[in-house]
Amino acid sequence: MIRLTEEEIMKKLVCSALAAAFTLPAHAQTTLTFSSWVPPTHHLTIWQANWAAEVEKATGGRVKFQQLPKHPSAPPGTFDAVRDGLMDLSYVTASYTPARHILPLMAELPGAGETAEINSVAYSRIHWKHFQKVGEYKGVKLLAVWTHGPGQMFTKKQINSLADFQNLKIRTGGGISAEVISALGGSPFFKPAPESYELLNSGVADGVFFPLESIVSFKLDKVIGQGTIFPGGLYSSSFGFFMNEGKWNKLSKQDQQIIEKHGFEFAARSNGQSWDKADQAGLNALKAAGARIITADDKMRAEAEKRSGPIIEDWIKKASAKGVDAKAVLQEFRAELKKVAAERK
């Protein structure tokens, strides 16, 4: 029998312990930073925080999230900020980067979905089928796309027809919204959404184009005289929700799959539902403030539709230049809108 010395026994125990340690499954933890460029009370900020909490739970804490106290860029610079690693996760409307994002403007065209949920789900299905491969979100890991609810006309003065809208100075985020304002006879100017209250209160702006949600989010109920509601909206705004590509590539396949499960249509639908609730709250706030709320009559709607026609044709032309059969895709999107609406009934 071979007898080991005490020193040799200790060495064997240490080696066995080390070997066992290296065979245990790895549970590396990754912390991702995220930020929102709208107020903390805005439903987008709340939705993003809730989404992060759900993913953190689903990954068993392997992926954690840290919300930055301040957005590290101006809102239009969000895409670049995520791509360059100033933060790991955020979202932004494509309207803020129209030179980069042409295809998402399809979901902003007049005559889109009746609600944010309908529009978001239909747009998500079209994007992943036709647009993603074109690469307009190249440089980041795109997780989801969605839209806000129907964009409406809010003014300080009373509007009875489009003649009353002529030459009014209207704050916009850009994109299709700005084109619609011009087509209807207004004078659009670009400013980030959080500046809207001061623009209206100071008289710099005569009105804004927004979804109803923004009445509460930007505290506009006291500075709006009239809300003119167009069924289906005059426009919408499309959003991309994305992650820094380098950070994405460092995640395990398991955690990537979990995040994707919480992305795509799942995120589009949940965000759309959240926006629809916020739109209802905005309508309630406008009523409580005593603002005049009217639904555009048939004549006003027909005139708005006629004036907006060239905007749709212009998008088809620009999107076709990207190698997309834009006219056919737009028809498919409109069919998808009806399909999603029917699914909800």
C-alpha cells in the first residue's frame, strides 16, 4: 500500500477542488445601460423599464439593466449613441433620422391603423418580412419596431376647416408629420417633443401634431384650445428599439434567445397596448381641461386625404429606390392592418 504524506494529500484535495470549480456551469452576469429621452412619467420610459425588468427576470438575473439618470445625447442622436456605446439600449422615432430611415416611414403615412396596437403589429410583421434585410438599422441590433397611436391636430385657436389652419406654425418631430402639415397649409418646424409645452405657452408655436398620449406626457392640456380628431389619424411615428451590437454579441445564445422572445411582435404589441391606454388618458385630460374636441367632418377629411396623396407617392418612389417593391408592400401593409384589426375582435 502506498502511503501519502500529509502535504501530498493536501495537494490532491486542492487540485480536486480546482478541477470541480472549473467544471461548474458559468453564470456570467452582464449589466446593460439604457436610457429614455422623454420624461420619466412618459409611457415609453415606463414601458422600457418594465421590459428590462421582465428580461432580467427571464434570464435569472444573468442580464441586468441600469437606467441612466440622463439621456447621453439629444433625441435625434439616439441611434448613434447606442451604436457608439454611450448606452447599450434605447429607442427613437425614425422621423428624427429621415435621411437614414426611409422604409419605416411607411407606417407613418396617412391612413394607417386605428390604434397604436393595430399599427404596431402590422408594421412589425411587414418590417421583419421586407425591410430588415435592406439594412437601414445596420450598426445596431434591432429588437423591435412599433408606432404611436394616430397623430392628430392640436391648436391653440379654433379650427372649423382647413382654411383656418393656413400658415399656422406647427411643432413637429419631422418625417411624414412635417410633410402632412405642409400639405394641409401649415408651417412646420422641427423641435424635440419635450420642448412642446414651452413652444405653445410662449406663442412660438400655434399648434402641434401628436398622438393623444402627448397631452398628458408633455402637460399640454392647459395650452391646447382644440383637438381636431381625424379617424385613423393624419400620420403616425415609427420607432426602432435597439441594442449596441458589441454588447449583443457578448451575450450567451441562451440570453439572446430570451431577449428576442421579448422583442419582435411581442414588444410591438405590448408597446402598442401601452400607447393606446396612454391615448385614452390624454383624451380624458383634454376633456377635463375644457378644450374643444371635434371630429373632422367628411369635407375636411376628404380634403386632407387629397392633399396628402402626393406624400404617399413620394414615399413609394423613395422606398422603391432602396430595392423594395414599395407599392406592393404598402398594399400588403394595409391588408395586414385589416387582418390585425379583425384578430382583436
